[in-house]
Amino acid sequence: MSRLFNVAVVGATGAVGNQMLEILAERNFPIKELRLLASERSEGKLLEFKGEQLVVQKLGRDSFKNIDIALFSAGGSRSEEFCPIAAASGAVCVDNSSAWRMDPEVPLVVPEVNPADVAQYTKKGIVANPNCSTIQMMVALKPLHDYAKIKRIVVSTYQAVSGTGLSAIDELRIQSGELLNGRPVECKVYPRQIAFNCLPHIDVFLDNGYTKEEMKMVNETRKIFGDDSIRVTATTVRVPVFYSHSEAVNIETEKPLSAVKARELLAAAPGVQVVDDVAKQVYPTAIDAAGQDLTYVGRIREDESIENGLNLWVVADNLRKGAATNAVQIAELLAAKHL
Ligand code: NAP
Ligand code: 12T
């Protein structure tokens, strides 16, 4: 019989943690013990896993005894503090926050793109899960980069509120209800009204005028592709959508790449589904991608304004492929090849 693992989910009560439990069950991850961890606010709460009720425990320094794999999605400061503690007690951490992504001793992995990098987990006992917007863009661009070498990426995102967590899902729901009933809205999670609006603001603003989310797309893309020469510029926008991020992606390649060839490459790429038949009004949308694990690509067309340019529309479920599914896929790589 193959080995079973003791798995901890840190942030089990959150939007990503919830998905994590669903995906571990769906994919039948080889679990011996599943330990659910969250803040003291959730201590004693019951969560279901494969028909069983499990008690949520308070995260603490001794939470990781006998744990083989710890899946973290409880915010960057918890990851900063507790990943080293979990690693010291022998667990391998798969971290969903931005805390460790750019650490040169921590691999940043999208299993369809750079699975071999997982082996670098031995340096710190941590593997980082990229940002949700980066993950889906990498899955779609990998086959095109391998074939035609991408020189530059210009991307604009249309990001769902679920990326911010359960409180933001509530904020969009409540604001929408208030507005449809002619009542004033309250802004608690986002600085401005999100219902019926678009905010060009995700995560914090940095000194260069970009947001941190935009710079994650720049720096994480280079690290995952292992190519510091690739130029990336991003505008990340929060839209009043509950689940799935959409992205308008423009690439400039070294070699010519026709739309026909791109469609062929994408059709054969792992984790991708081409949804592209404009004559029949077929293209992917957030609603179609929600609840799915694939990255959907449509509106594939040549950029007529430059020599070797291509435009794409890329959609994926941010809580699944953008977070929990990718993390569980990393855990599967660890379980199959490394632990
Ligand atoms: P969420 O719905 O707000 O959930 C937050 C989770 O963290 C809850 O389980 C919460 O527990 C737990 N938590 C908060 N403070 C804690 C503390 N002091 N000690 C222990 N647990 C604590 O947020 P989310 O959307 O699931 O996001 C969680 C994390 O995932 C964030 O780090 C975010 O950066 C990351 N994330 C990554 C991606 C990605 O791009 N790959 C996408 C989305 C989110 P309680 O229920 O007890 O408060
Ligand atoms: N602020 O994992 O608000 O770095 O949608 C992911 C999503 C940070 C991250 C968001 C964020 C991350 C969001």
C-alpha cells in the first residue's frame, strides 16, 4: 500500500481553506490524519471532511507535531511566523500567501509549468503557491513561451472579490442588495464601493505607483519561467464578480506565432481548455470557470499593431486553480516524488 500523510490545513475556515478541504476529498489525497487550524475565533468549530465532522483547533507553536504536509492559507503574517515553525518540526509547507514567494530559497511552483522546481523544498521546507492571477496566466502562456519565446507581456485583470476572502464575498452581496433597494452602501473591506463598480486597486500601492498585486505578476512570472529578461506590465482591477478571475493578456514573441498555431499549442497544453469560436459567440467567462480546475482560453487573435503579437482572454477559478487546487497539486508532487 502506498504511504498515507498527516496533513494540516492552516486557515481551514477561510475561503481558500474551505476549497482546500473540498479538493483534498475530491482528489482523494492519501491522508492519515487531517488537522484543521485557524484563529481562536474558530476554535471548536466543526467542519465536514468526507462525511466526518472535524474540530477546528487554534493555531499554535505545537500545532505541527507529526504533520507531514502543512497547507497554509491564513494570511501572510501567519505564514511568516508559522511556516518556519512547521518546517522545523518536520512538515513541508505549501504556502498560499505572498510571504515566501520571492525568497530565493523557496520554489514557486505551478505544476503544469515548473514541476521540477518542487525539489528545492529541501532548502527551507517551504514551497510557495503563486498569486492567483499569476497562476492562470502561467498555465496559458507556458506552451506559447516554449514555442515562440515571449519577450513582453501586457496584462489587465478582472478579479473576483473571493480573492480577498469571505468578508469580501459578503461585502459584494450586501452592497448589491442595499443598492437594488435604494439604500446607501457601507464600505468595510474595500476602500470604495465594489458593487456595480470597478476598482483599479488590489493589495496596497507601492512607491512606483503600481499595486503590490501588479508587481507580484511581474516578479512571479519571471521566477516561474526562470527568465529575468521577460518584460511584464500589469493593471489589476477588482470587479463585482464573486468567483473566477479573467485576464486580457497581450504578448510579444521573438518568433512569429499565428493565432492558428497558438490555438493548436493551447489545445495540447496540460490544464488548459480552449474555448474560442467567436462565430458562435463562444468564449470563456467567469461564470463558466467557477467550480472548475482548468484554465480557459479564448479570443485568441493576432495583435495587428506589432510584428509578433497575440491577444488572449484567460479565465480560471481563483479559489481553485488560483489557490487550493494548485496547492494540492503541489502536495501531490511532494507525496509522489519527494516525501
Ligand atoms: P479568509 O476567507 O479571510 O480566511 C482567512 C483564514 O485565515 C481563516 O481560516 C482565518 O481563521 C485564518 N486566520 C486569520 N487570522 C488567523 C490567526 N491569527 N491565526 C490563525 N488563523 C488565522 O481569506 P482567504 O481568502 O481564505 O485567504 C487566506 C490566505 O490565502 C491569505 O494569505 C491570502 O493571501 C491567501 N490567498 C492566496 C491566493 C493565491 O493567490 N494563491 C488567493 C487567495 C488567498 P478564522 O476563521 O478563525 O478567522
Ligand atoms: N490581496 O496571494 O485581494 O498575494 O485578491 C491574493 C489575492 C493577495 C496573494 C486579493 C491579495 C493575494 C488577493
